[in-house]
Amino acid sequence: MKGVVLAGGLGTRLYPLTKVTNKHLLPIYNKPMIYYPIQTLVEAGIRDILIVTGGNSAGDFLRLLGNGKEFGLSHLSFVYQEGERGIADALSLAEHFSDSDKMVVILGDNIIEKSIKHEVKIFEKQEKGARILLKEVENPERFGVPEIKDGKIIRIIEKPKIPPSNYAVTGIYMYDNQVFDIIRTLKPSERGELEITDVNNRYLEMGQLTYGILDGWWTDAGTFESLLRANILVAEKEKRK
């Protein structure tokens, strides 16, 4: 099992914090943001990780992370995404890296309280397809939202005005190698991006999408409000240690 951290984009919602650096290099309490998704993957037993980044600060990731030995990694690779063409486009750059292996993909601004090791083990036993992790939130309209009926996901709607549930699709995805064929069939959305929700819905259409509920708290850090929340949650967690 391999890991992919998607840390591209321009982070425009956090301007001017991101005027001279990549969003994923901003501090969350006592570590750079990018440390947290890497540690999530490592704790789940993954030792081969690819960082997908972009923008003018891409070289800073190499200076910060080096060869990944600080995290106990066997291999740490980097690839550059040109422009902002969406999460699915960023993931497409991992095809060579995946080498037909299954992958755990995490957005670089997603920070969680507890381990996903149990969920990763479930996916390892899954014959084919994808697995996503959901979390109940107060503002699901900010995210991809699943419509659930009789314990099964019927569809996933991206940023719905009227959410069909209080669950958000977190930025943690698990895919088999079919994902790259699926991405090649996608068309850009209205905002000109290849949407990861379209990828997940395609797996759903094939009857190959499973899901779990994420344990503990979860937050992204892509807005001023969520960045502050991430700092507070991590600080409280560290103090409990």
C-alpha cells in the first residue's frame, strides 16, 4: 500500500498568508501543516509516500522534508502539478508512482485526531474499488456530501446548497489502480477542475465504493476559520499528551 499527499493549489482563500508560501507549509501549532497528513499515513503503516505539490514554493517541500527519514519512510517522492486543475488532476500525476498498487490518498490540509489504521486494513482486504471516510459535521455544505439510504451511499453531491445528510466526505480516499482510468474519462466541472467527487461517484456506479466513519475529530485547514480550529485542536491534543 502506497500513500499520496495532495499539497498543490494556490491557497487563495488564505491570502495574504499564502502570498509567499504554499498553504501546506503554514504552521499548525508546533509543526508545518504537511507533517500531519504524512504522520497519518505513517501511523497507518505506509512507508512509501508521494507528495504532489505546485506553485512557486514547491522546492521548499524538498528542503523541509528531505528524503523522509525523519518520518521513518522508506521512500519519499515528489511530483509537480502545473496550475490548479483539481484534486483528481493532481491524483492523476501519481499513476507512475502507484505501480498498480493500492493507494491511500489524503489532502494536505486534512488533520485528524486518531488513527486510520483500522480503515486501511479493511481496504487492504477489499478485492477492488475504493473506500472513503465520512465525518458528521455542522456545515456539510462546504464539502462533498453523501446521500445515504438504508446504510448505503446513493450518491455524493459536491457542496450542495441543501445537504442530503450531515456527513462530509473527508479528504481521505483509498483507491485501487482503476482510479487512473476513471480520471481519464472525466470532464472539467463548471469551475474548470477535475472533481474527486466525480471519481467517487463513478466507483459508486460500478458498485465498488465502500465507506467508514472517521473516529475522533477531523478538520481541514483551508479557510481562516478552519486553520484556527486546526491549531486549537492540535494544541489541545498535544497538551493532553
